[in-house]
Amino acid sequence: MNKLKLCAIGLVLAGGLSAQSVQCHGYTKDTNECQNRTLDSTKLCYLHNPFYVKKVETESVICDGITKKGKSCKNKTKNDNGFCHLHQSQQYFYKIQ
Ligand SMILES: [Zn+2]
Ligand SMILES: [Zn+2]
């Protein structure tokens, strides 16, 4: 539950508050309309967007988070936002400032 909520907040932050997802204009292999939703300006989901670049495996980095003791976290993470699983909530804290 919580994870889903965080994910939704992340999407809103990433896409801007006014962005609304639209149904993909692509067609599935059975020539049915694709039911995926997308925020992309091409109106195609990642499955149908020829410009979609699959993310390459990222190197792990040291977490940008701050521990309860006020020290920088030493955990390594592969998360895009640079925060380990313990400090996921801190990414929003920094963005708001
Ligand atoms: Zn699609
Ligand atoms: Zn951390």
C-alpha cells in the first residue's frame, strides 16, 4: 500500500502536476488497442515507442541520505534517486526545499 502511494507521488513529481496520462495509441500483436497509459508526448507507451531507451544497469552509488545521527549514510544503492531503501523518504524532503 505505502509503496504504491510513494510511487504515485513520485510520478506526479516527475511529470509535473499538470501532466495527465493518456491511453497509448499503439496496437497490440492482436491489433487490439493498447491498454497501457503513458505520459509521453508521442502518446505511445514504452512498448510501442520506438524512441524508448531501455535503462541500462546503473552503477551503485553511495546513498545521499542522512542517518538519524546526522551523518551521511554509507549504504550503496542502485536507485535512480541516489537514496538507499532506508532513506527513500528523504528524496522528497530535499526536492521541496
Ligand atoms: Zn502501447
Ligand atoms: Zn541511506
